[in-house]
Amino acid sequence: MSEPSAGWIEGREHLLPVRIYYEDTDFTGMVYHANYLRYFERGRSDFFRIAGISHTELLKLAEPTAFTLVRVEIDYRRAARVDDALLVHTTYDTIKGPRLMVSQRITRGEELIAEAHVQAVCIDLRGRAKKPPREMVELLRPYFETP
């Protein structure tokens, strides 16, 4: 059995195809607004997966590491509907202390559906902010913005 696709990386950007199913929509037939958060989460997680970073392995470190979102700004531009084929675009822009800055957008062909600016924070298992593991930073470094 083949593994589900985690998308691919082009340059600094991770691309993840998402198909809209009936379950994703509200009574109007449009994607329910909160579901865009799910698509953005999949983009961030699958970017990590392709870059060689495993959430499971981060939890097994001597100093376990997890993430929490501290800021999400979403601009909804167009409605997506059942059967649409979307593409989630994700870039990890930079790390500042414990914070990871992420830019994301969802497109349908050339049309912008939604865009987000996300700040995630590395935390320990008590929920306290901490610097990300050096190994993780090194795996992400090729994808950061250059000044």
C-alpha cells in the first residue's frame, strides 16, 4: 500500500494538493471557514515531514519539543466549493527565538482563495516556550527567507 502524498517542495515553498469534499462544506455548499485552518495545518505539518522533521521524534528527544500557535491571521478572498482542487502553499520564513514565522496561501488554479500569516512557538511538555532543537533549525535553514 502506498503512503498518502505529503505534497512537494519547489524552491522555498511546500505545495500540498487538497480536494474539497461535501463534508468540508456548510449548508451553502461553500467550505466552512474553520476548515481552512485544517488545510493550513496540513501544509505546515507536511512541509516538516518532507524536510525530515517528525513531530513524533521531536516528542522523543531528551528535551521533548512540541508546537502551539500563538497567532493566526487569515484573509478569506474567495469561496471554495465541493469538488474544488486546491493547493496549499507554505513557506517557513524565519525563526526568532522560540517563534516560527510561516506564510501560507490556498489557491484554486491562479485564483487566491485564502492567505494566512502564522506564528508558532516551540514549547516543552509543560507548555513553556523554548528554543527549537538545533537539528530542526538546520533542516529548515535552506527554506528560510534570506535577508
